[in-house]
Amino acid sequence: MVAEVTTGNGFRGTISYVQKEHEPNLRPEHKPEIIERNNIYGDTQKMAQQMRFVSNGNTRVSRPVLHISLNFHKDEKLTPQQEQKAVKSVLQELGVKEDTHQYLIAKHNDAGHPHYHIVLNKVDLNGKNIDTSYIKNKMQVICDKIEQEQGLRRTEGRTVMYDPTKEKGYRFATSEEKARHRETNKKTITDKNPKNELVKRNISKEVTEALQDRGVNTPEHFKANLEQKGIDVKFSENKNGISGVSFRYQEVSVKGSQINAKWGDLDKSLTTNAILSKESDLRAYIEQNTTKTSQTVEVVDKAIREKMPEIRPNVNAWQTWNTNPQSEKLYNELYKYGEKMQENKQEHKTAFDIAKEQRNQGQSQDQNQEKSSNAFDRIKAQREEKKDQSNEQKRGFGR
């Protein structure tokens, strides 16, 4: 049993991937089976919201998502009960408790061997966090222990293995064991073989094409996209999360750095895709919050601050936004859209607005008439006064 494990901060993307929502046209027999939902319910969005709510109870945890993939050997014939017992044992060895933890277990049926996925909220209902330091080594020991105790096929090539005779319960592989494993697993294709370069170019081409799809915006989506094309993807991690990536195709293993696909560059591309896929949400927010008197800049800024944490919850919104090399262009487009929304709302007058304007216009006309009338009367009085004075002077001369 081989375990692949990653940590992250996107519950929704991971749950969606595990349920293969990115592959809606799978044949019925290839669709994933939901084995268990523990302390969660509903669809992907609701489960993700429930996990996020609980993980927010511990603000010190920046990567609360633990995604584990468990693969049994293709030649190992196990019953579903045996497989699921092993899967549940992994959770128990990690210290997961059914009454306080949230997790989803799904079985995938679209590969040549049975494999399971676990999406676990590292933060339990009491706000306690599962320690995932050195998680790759821990998983090697856990899987080796389960294989030994449950009579499963032992996995060769582990660098750390279960050993109950040791004080800590594990030991590292000896140099002889490592050399023996290397000898039995020599690469069938070397760099001197021209076909090897062809394979590298093919992997590079598929990586580039995958990143051109806006829907590929998480590590899980990226991995699933390439696996559909027969390319295995493995992520390496450190305490901050994913730190490297490698690929394997037709018995050739390639590091990301060998094909200009370093993880830092891939991560920026995935984040950019996530931002671009949020464009419709950003426009909807702007349209909803634009008023006749609102400042467009403020509305656009609020939209960005509202939506970017959905991509990277614990990262400054503007830091995430600026990951996109076309951030300035997109901002200008959103600003123009906001200005247009404001113009539309100013031009769109309700019956109340029209009636109010008519009343104001009527009052203005009355005021103007009153002013005109007052001015006329004043001029008329002045003229009559002058006329009276003139007549008075004439009568004086007559005397």
C-alpha cells in the first residue's frame, strides 16, 4: 500500500477533485464511490463550508487540508472490506477520531488498481490540530505497520519502515537495502536514449496545455489532467506545503526543473487560472454593489478583497491578485465594467424617480414664476412711483 499525501488550504477544490466533478462524462462503472462522510454532509460546497468553519477555529493553522491517496498493488487481490479496513487504520494511526474529526473517504475506479482518497480537516471540532511535520516519513511507517499487521503485500523501497523492536517504533533503511532496491529498479531508459528526450518534450507539451485551461487551477486539477494522459505526477512537500514536482511517463522520471516546470512557476500559473476563473464572480459582485453614488475604485477593490481569499484563504488578497501577470489589465477591465454599471443605473429611472423629478421640476417652475411675478410687480411699482413723482413736479411748476 503506497500513500501519497499533500497539505493545502482549499477544501472545495480537493473535495471536488476527489469526487471527480471535473470529469462529468465518466462511465457509471468508473465514477467514484463515496465510502464515508464523517461529521459533514451535503454537496461539495456545503462540505467545504463546514470544514472551513471548523478550521477557522484555529487561526494558527494555515494549511488545514490533508489529502491522502492510498494505492494498493495491482496484483494484490483484496476484498472491499480488507481495503477499507486498511484505509480506516491509516486514520486511526494518524490520531483521527470519528467523534471529533471531519473527513471524506472516496474510492476511485478509473485506474488499473484500487485506490482511495481521504480529505481530512486537520483541525478537529475542539480546535486541535493534527501534527503533520515529517508527514511523508510518518505515512511510510504507518503503511508499513498496517501491511505487517494485516498481512498485506509489503511495499519495496521504503526509506523508513515500521519496527516495533526499536524504541521509537521505526527505523531507516540501511545502505544495503537502498542499494538492493536501486539494483532491482534500474531505469529501462537512460538519458543517452533519444527516446528519453522525446518523452521529456511530450511531458513538457502536456504540462503547457494543461495550464492553458482555466479550469486547471489547483494542484489536484493539474494532477488529474495529466493523469488522464498517462502522466504520473508527484508532489514533494516541506513544512510550508508543496515545494517540488516530478513526472513519470513511459518508465521515464523527470523533475519539473528539467522541463522548465518548477513548482514555483506552476503554482503561479495555477493561481492565475484561479483568478481568471473568478472573473464572472468579480463582475457579479461589482454589479450587485454598484450604486448611483458609489465610487467605482472602492467597489472593485472590495470585490478583489472579497474573492481572493477564496483562492488563498490565509494570504493577503492583493498578494494573491498580483500573482496574475495580467492583473493590471484585468483590473482596468473590471473598472470599466463598474463604470458601465453605474451609468446604467443612473440612466434607469423608476416611476418614483420620474415622479420625484417632475415634482421638483414643477416646484422649480412655480418658484421661477413667483420670482418673475415678484420682479414684474417690483418694476411696475417703481415705474408708477416715478410717474407719481413726475406728476407731482409738474403740479409744482404750475403753481
